[in-house]
Amino acid sequence: MKLGIIGLPQSGKTTLFNALTRANTPTTASAGRIEVHTAVVDVPDPRVDKLSGMFKPKKTMYAKVTYADIAGLEAGSAKTGISGQLLNQLAQMDGYIHVARVFENELAPHVSGTVNAQRDVDSMLSELLLNDLIAVERKLERLVEERKKGGTDKADNERQSVLFQKLHDALSENTPLRKVEVSAEEDKILASFGLLTRKPILTTFNLGEGQSAPTMELDHPSVALQGKLEMEIAQLAPEDAAVFMQEYGIEEPSLNRMIRLSYDLLQLMSFFTVGEDEVRAWTVRRGASAQEAAGAIHTDLSRGFVRAEVVAYEDLTQLGSMAEAKAKGKFRLEGKEYPVKDGDIVHIRFNI
């Protein structure tokens, strides 16, 4: 799963990216050029830490989220048409982290001259929406042309016309497409179109020292943090970071919360496999079946699925061992259609 970090120049996208990745990546702000940096980040999860402490495995693996720092999306891009290269990068993302600047810095002047987070949020959302409106209008025009020429599947043309008109109506009222309900069949039709406002978005307010998040109404989640401070903490040695946070009364980096919100944004959840060799968090979409969870581990486990042995995280950690969980009747056998719960400890039995 990949999240694109977007925002106006000088908003702190790359600072946030460096904080997430503990890197020193140079800024991607370069006029006229599309630059993308990517990195895979562990999702902080105290449940993994607890299980690792219980089983003392040789290896501990956390769930992952991939972030991409994307330069090139600026105010007014959609009016002239987002470039094909940039649009391709944006369409590949599963969601977006929009960095909205709140901090003041005379050495890094805002592109608009003044800092105004509300304006910047509205501007970025409008860019994504306008891009989709243009794309939907073009699709509707093509469908009309196909009807005039004939020789096409009339029923399919009608289905698509109804769907894209529904999208056009929503976009015309400034409603992002993620708010538009579509059927499973319609979702398949739209899968290849890369419409940007269908993707979830998390607004990250990049604060200066002593600032708090601006008050504004959003129809999507948001988080506030000091990007520069978070980058400084992330680049310290673990023991130095702990001392620094204790000195400033910081329980955990705000970055950790942002990563967890990112994970939630994509409608993901974790289940675990445990043992002496490895404790590992595996990622599946919420509502995934036991067979789908098996496939996340290895395709052979899904293909030869026999049953899943399951115990809830809370039961295992409260009772203290797998043997005690079995003795207390908390260890269950489930079939392939069992909906895996967030935090389930799962062992797949299979036969090929």
C-alpha cells in the first residue's frame, strides 16, 4: 500500500518524508520537474512489541506502509492539465498525505506570500477535484461519440453513461468521489481510471514551535505535528531521542500517530503470526476472510487452505501463553470464510 505525500512548495513535504524515513533526502521542490522519493516505513504497534516479549523470537516484523514524496502538484495545475508523468504518479497511490503549512519562516517564504492553511487545503482539494471533473467530462464525450457511431455494446454504453453522469453531478457540486457510493460492478469499471478524489486523504498540518492546529471543517481525517521537530527526533539515536522526548514531556513522536492514521486511512488491519522464529504483523483489508489472510502470507497457504487456528490478541496476552489459551477454550478452529479480526493471532493449516 502506497501513500503519496503532496502539498504546495515550501509546505514541508520532504521534511515530513525525512522524519518518516530517518533520511536526509534533499527537497523535491524543483520548478518544472517531477521528482519522487519512496520509502517503506514500519507501522508502530505495541501489540507486536508485547507478542515479541512473550515469544522472544529470532525476528520481529511490523506491518509496513510505503510513502512517496511527490513534487510538482501546485495551485493551478489542473486548469492547464496535470502533466501525464505527474498524473501517472498520483494515480498509482492508494491515498494521499496532504501537507498544509502552518509554520512561519522568513528563509522559506510561502509561494503565495502569506501563510494560510485554510486557503492551501481548499486549493489542493480543488486541484484534485478539477482534474477528475475534466477526466469525467472527457469520458462522457467519448461515450456520446461511441453511441453516434454505433457498433458498440449499447447496454454497456448506457451503464457507463449513467455512472459517469453520477460522478459528474457530484464533482459539479464540489463533492469528492470517495463520498459517492458505487456498486461492486461500478467499482470495477472505475478501477482503471485513476480518479484522484476517489482516494482517501489525510491532511497533515505542519506546525511551528508553539503553534496549534488551525480550526477548520474537513470531511476527512487530519493530524497536526511539527515536521522539523519530528525530523530532528527521528534522526537521533534511539537513546538520545528518548532523553529528548522525556525532557520535553513527549510521550511518543506525533509521527507514530500519523503513521497509524495512514494505515487506518487505507482501511487496513493487522493480524499476527507468532513463534520462536518470528513474530510478524501481516496486512489485509478490513473484512478479509481467513483464506485471504492465508494468501497474504503465501499463495500456497490460500490454495491449500484447510483451516485457521485463531486466538484473539487480548485473550492470549491476558492468559499469558498459547497453552493456557487452549486450556481456557479461547483457541478456535475457523473455516475459509471466517472474517479475520484486527489483532487475531492466526496459524494456517494447509495441504497441497
